[in-house]
Amino acid sequence: FNPAGLADVKQSSLQVSTSLYGFERGEINPESFSTAVPGLANLELDFSQLIVIPASAGFVKTFGEKLPNGLPTQAFGLVAMIPSFRKVAISSPAFQTSEVNVGNYSRKLEDNSLWTGIAYGRKFGPDWRIGVSAFYVFRTLTNYELVVQGGDSDASANESAGMAVREISLYSGSLLLGLGAKYHVSPSFKLGLSVQLPTVDLN
């Protein structure tokens, strides 16, 4: 978060982690479909999804001249992390009412973000640390929704059917730059400030 903090790393290190983020729950409101596709007013769905942050990994390397206390003055870091991961799959069983023979609803959504970056921190005197960072942020999103409505259940009436499809697929990559400063007020009290610049679209 603040690249200036890298300057206080005492030795080179490697970190790898994975974690469970939690459950996401939701409910599909049948009224939102009945207006667009008649006959789906009886559709009721709920879903839950376990959200997983697959992994993050970071490496910090110290280098440069040593201070009188033996600690290095410079450090750089490399990181790869997935701060956002969402995957939802919803499928309703086929249903039948007095108006509609058969119909169903399905949706598949996957939204992933991957951050890879490099950062550098340096000590300036006993109290000040300055740092810079650069991240490449890559995001992919796919969303597919399908609503199907069957024909009229009355054999003497004209049969009709309807289908609504929405499909979104995209990817984007952008550059995110950051600046940081850190000041040691005392051995037990420190102040830090970091600023992230607006992203720059790359692809």
C-alpha cells in the first residue's frame, strides 16, 4: 500500500498466501422478468456462491550500502495478487404454468482481476523513506444470461415462444502508478502517506 515501507525491510523475504473470502447470497426477483418475457412471473430463484481469493505472492529483496546499525538502505519488491474473483452459476429447473408450457432461466458470470507490480523504497537519512510503485491491472469479465419461454398451453391457440439472451465478454489492462513517503517521528511512532495516480489504459 505504501512503497516507502519497503525501505524498512530488514532482510529479503518471500510470501505466498491463499484465503477464503466468504459467501455471497442473492435472490432473483421474478417481477424483473415478467415484464420483459411474459409468463415468467412464477420464477423464483436464490443462489449462494463461495468467493475464493486464489492466491497472492510477493518477494522483497534488500540491497545497497549498510547503515551504522547494519540495516540496508534500499529494497525492491515484486508482487502478483488476485484481489477480486467472482464466479456465479445459476440455473432454474424447467417450469410449467397455465399460461406457459415450459421455460427456464440460466446465468453464468465470471469476473477476475490480476495485479502484478514492482515497487522500490529507499532510506534518506535516519527518519525519511521514499518509495514508488507500478502495477499492471488486468481484468476479464464474461456474463451470459438466457431466458426461454415456451408456447401457449392451449392447443387451440396460436403457439408462441420467446427467448432473451444477453452476453458480455471483455478484458482490459491498465497501468497504476503510486508514490509513498514515510517519516519516523520516534522509534515507536511513524507517519506514512501514499498516493495512487489515475490509471492509464494500455489495452
